[in-house]
Amino acid sequence: MTATRVNSSSESLASKLLDYLAQHEGSGLPGEVATTTRDCVTAAVELLAPRTSHRVAESPEIAGAATRWAREGVALETVLAACHDEIRSGLEFVAAHTEGDDVVAGAQLILRVLEMVTVAASTAYVDEHRLVAREHQTAAQTLVSALLGGHAVGELVTQTGIAVASAYQVVALSIPAHPDERRPGAGAAAARRKLRRVQAALADPLGSRALSLLSAAGGTVLVPADIRPARIGAPAMTADVLAMLAEAAEVPLTAVVATGGTARIPDLAARTHDLLDRIRAADRPPGLYRVADPHETTDCDPAQQVRIPVVTSTNDHEIGRSA
């Protein structure tokens, strides 16, 4: 079969496939998603069908629709299921209406459409997730900076939607350099990877309400302490949690913790970081150090004004004001 005949046959197959997809009813997935997905797959077939004219590399319809669905909270698995339903239908059409070389050409076309649609949709979702994550991180860091500076945060809370607790564990955290950071030319990248691992590890034990302002060398973590300590599962920085973070960072960590009302955050942050500097200067072992403060409260009702318990392990230390 000559190249001209192959091209003509492939174009004829693509034309028939487009007509079939236009009439395909889908498999019961959400109507708007199924309909738009069908349009996206059709657009991909048109782009990939053999032609002599220049074609764009990807379908803007797919990326645009996927970005909109990501913003609206439509699950990626729902979108991919709809895409794969259309692809499956296309393969069934090729198998039933072609033979010989046309079967191979049709299957190749369908597989290229599958690749284009899956990559475009997944990329759009990942990009949207990263954008939302960056916006949330920026808002959270702005809020932490305001709390550490003792500034009013009412307007920020309204703008960001991030709730502020009545009391916090204020954690001064020191993150030493990872061995990879000392390798020539690899230091900055290794430091970024270490910081990302620590930030990711914070989420599970401390919950979504915890706020942090960290660099590769450490920083401050604010853990809500307005939940009664006796409650099972209440988030708190403990020796065990610090050990989890150290495992993620792949270096031993040192933290100093003090707890008090939200209005005291600037003072508590200054105290914990001062003590952290002195602990490191004194070459004390890494681990969790707790500031002993007889005035410490959680700004709760009198019946709830109890001390936050601290894990008593060999890696947990309590120090007074004179430390």
C-alpha cells in the first residue's frame, strides 16, 4: 500500500471515528463531564489525524476543560474515567470496522489520543494544585508573620479563611545541614529538598491548622493548643513528632516549645528562639526542649486551664528560665 493510500485510508478512518464519537452516549458518568470529554477526545482525534497541514502539539480544549474541573473540585479520576470511556469506545469501533493495516493505523491513532488526553488532563490538574498550594502557603506565611509580629490579624483571617486558635504551642525549630548540602554544586538543591520533606511531614501529625514559617535552617511552627489536651489525637509537638520530622529531614533536629495564648506569641517566639540558640551554643543533644512556665495557660475556660502534657522520653527535656 503506497503512502498516499495509507494517508487517505487513515483520514477516512479518522473521519468515520469522529462521526462515531459524536454519536457515542457515554457510560453514565456526570453529564457535563462526559459531554465535554467527548468534545476533547474528538478535538484530539482531529489534531492527530493524518493531514498535510501543520498541526498544534496539543489540544487547548483538553487543558482548558481540565483546569476548570480542577477549580470546581471535580475529581481527576472522574475526568480520566470519562476520557478512557471515550477511548475504549473508539477502540471498539476500530476493531469492528477495520481490518488489516487499517486496524494497526486505527489503534495507533487511538493510543496517541489516549496519551494526549491523559497527559493534558493530568498536567492541568497538577498545575492547578500547585497554584492553589502556593497561594495557601503564601497566605499562611503572611498570617504567621503577623502573629509573630503581634499585629492584628482579623482582616487576614477574613481574606485567607485560615482560622486562628486562642492558644498555640510556639516551636522554635533548628534544622542542621544535610550531608548532601556540603557537596559542591548540590547544596542549594539538597537544602530545598530537605525543607520540602520537613514541610510535608508536618501535615500529618500536626494537622491542617498548624502554621509554619521555615527555611532550610529552621524557623517557627505554631500548633493550635486550644483543644483540651486530654482529647485523644489532639495535635501537639512531641518528642515522637520531632523524631518523625528528623527522619524526613534525614538529620537530627532540635526544638524548643512553649505554650500560651495567641497574644503572647511574639514573646514566646523570642524566648524559644533565644533558648534554642543557647542550647546549640552549649552543644546540648538534639531533641525536644520544653520551656517551664508557671504562667502558661491556654486561654480556655477555668475548668480547662491545664498544662499541655509533654512526652517523657530520653529525648525530651524540660528547662527553666535560667537555662
